[in-house]
Amino acid sequence: MELKTTGIAGTMESSDIQIVLEPRTEGGIEVSLTSNVMNQFGKQIVKVIRETLADLKVENAYVNAVDKGALDCTIKARVQAAAYRAAESDEYVWRTKA
Amino acid sequence: MDNYNVIAGVSFTGSRLAEYREFLHKRGLKDEGDCDYTVMILDEDYVPVACGSLSGSVMKQIAVDDTVEGAGLCAKVVSELQNEAARRGKSHLFLYTKPENKRMFTSMGFSVMAETDSVLMMENRRDGLKRFLDSIGKRGGKSACIVCNCNPMTKGHQYLMETAAANCDNLYIFVLSEDGGGDNFPPDVRYELVKGGTAHIKNAIVCHSDEYLISRSTFPAYFLKDTIDVELVRADLDLILFATRIAPALGITARYVGTEPYDAVTRRYNERMHEILPKYGIEVIEIPRKDNISASRVRALLKEGKFAEIKELVPENVYEYLSGNFAHDA
């Protein structure tokens, strides 16, 4: 998936995470994370963000994440939404057959 | 958060606007009247408890009632504003706040660009400034810089650049990226004309200023006491940003500037430059304006279609552009 513009998803409310994705032509994924649970879960949050982008085949991007204690599933959903918005794509696959 | 109501809009009018202003006033703030978008949060009885506005790429007039502090309403307001800005294609946002709010905004992903005793300037990209500076790159030897609008570039600008370039190894020329609109030339045109007009200066590095140099981003007067001169605080912030972040990263030790006989704001800015920059080891060198050429004179002549006179005032490439694009009646 190729990012065309800046995509934003999520909020900075408790239990949520705000993801801002910016396109980048090279250099891979660069994550900048602000979190109130940085010491406990910082590495895990970055891991989920990176894995979600890898699943979507986003190879280059700046990620600005402001976490307020989001669960992994929330992080994943927010990253996906931001990526689709940044790619200006509406080809969501909401459900895949097992 | 369940019992709160959020209202948002392009611009409030009537009783809603009065309510917004009254709330700001109670928090010791003032509506500057130039907001593009406002968010207000009301409690279950429809009494305002938090608000914030967007003016271009600046978030302003963010206020939260004492009684609900700690409920995360400030973050909610900032989120709403950021989302709206994103819908408008603006992801790089700025805010000015009091130094004591540093921690709160840092926790929302903002980082400090410049700081004085009374005001803090922040951006929502953690490494925005660093990325900007990295993209320009530091060069060895003695570096100097010129910051200019060049609206459009004149022989006066060219003379200043040639003089500065002869006295250093690298000359960074920052062309302001802000779009003045109206009669002004767009930033990309001004930038290209400077590139063309300095092609013969081998050690010139022409750069966009992005939002990092003399940004006209409306400076919020609302939390400043009336006795503080807004233009002065804005100038100081810009110069401190330059002196503490930009100049050291690029190894700039001198800033060249043309004398300003006409514009009072620019003249005062130059005065502050002389006062502030030397404290940070940056020399300010003022070069007398060549033949009193001014870009505003060129714009005035352009309106009148006097191309013969324009030719005397601007470099060849600028003349070509102007006559090629504006001389349709000639």
C-alpha cells in the first residue's frame, strides 16, 4: 500500500491512541511514540504498529503516535484506519473467510 | 466523557459566539476573531467547560474550566482540532502556550521549538525541526545566512547575496515559504526566481524556510498582558528559534540583512536581531540597501505595466519571468 497523503486516526482520550501517518519515499518506517505507559508497554506498542503496517505492505512512513493506554486491538485498528486514509483507499476488507 | 456534549463549527455566530467569548473571558483569554474552526465542550447542563480553535496551522485559545481539569478535556479539544486540520490537509500544527503547560502538551505529542520566559512555541511533529535541518544538511567551513521574502527578487537582494557569499564558505538563503496571497508572488515562484538569480553564486544554498523562520502564523495576543508588545515577542521567539536550533545545526555564525528604511515592523525586527543574535555567537551584518531598490516598488510598477523600469530593478531571470507572465497587454 502506497501512502499518498497524511492519514490520521484515533484520539488522545484515555484508552485510545492517535496515529498520524506521513508518506516517505525511502528509509523504512520511523515511529515516534509518546505514551503514558512508555516504560511498561513502549516496545510492545511500537511492535504492533510496525506489524500492522507490514501486514498492509506499507514500507516507508513516518508514524507519529500519541498513546493513552490503548489495547493492542485498538492500536491495530487505528493504524489500519490511518493507513487507508493516507493511501486514499476505500478497499477495506472487513471480513475474510476462514 | 459520556455526559459531555461537543459542538464544533467553522465559525460561531450569535448567542453561541457570545457564550464562547464569555467562557474565554472567564479564563482570562480573549477571542482574536480570526479562527477558522472552533470546538467547544459543554457539560450535561449545556454549560461550556472547554474550548479551542484553529487559525490556519495554529491552535489557539485552548481553555479548560478549573472544575473539570484532569478529565482529559484538553486532550479531547486538541484531538478534535487535529482531526479537523487533517481533514483540511494540514498535519503540521503549531501552538503557543505558557511555559507551565509544557508537560501537558508534551504528553500529547508536541515538542518544543523555542522557549522564552513568557511563551513556549511547540509543534506536533516530534522531530519536525530536526528533519527540516537534516534535509538541508550541514557543510564545512564558515557558514552565513540570509532570510528573505524576495517578493520578487530584485537586484538589491542579489547584491546582498553576492556580498554575503563573498565573505563566507557557504551561504544559506532561506526563502520564506509563507503564502501572502493577494498581490504577492507564491512561495514556489519566489523560490525558483531566487534559485535562478543566484545560479552564478557557487556557494549559495537556496532553501525553503518551511514554517521555521519568520512565520507569520498569527501570534496569539490572548494570553499576553496588554503591556507586552506582540510583534516584539513574535520577533524574539523567531530569533531564539534561529539562534538556539537552526544556526547551531547548520554551523551558521553570521546573518546578513539589508537595511530597512521603509517598514517599521521589519526595522524593529532587525533591531532585535542586533540585540539577541550576538548573545548566541552569531554576528549580524547589515548591508546598506543598494540604490534603495525595493520589491514593493517592483510590484507597484508591475501593476502599472512599466516593464522598462522593472528591467532596471530586477535580475535578468526575474525580468524574463515577469515579462513572460504579466506582459499580455504590451
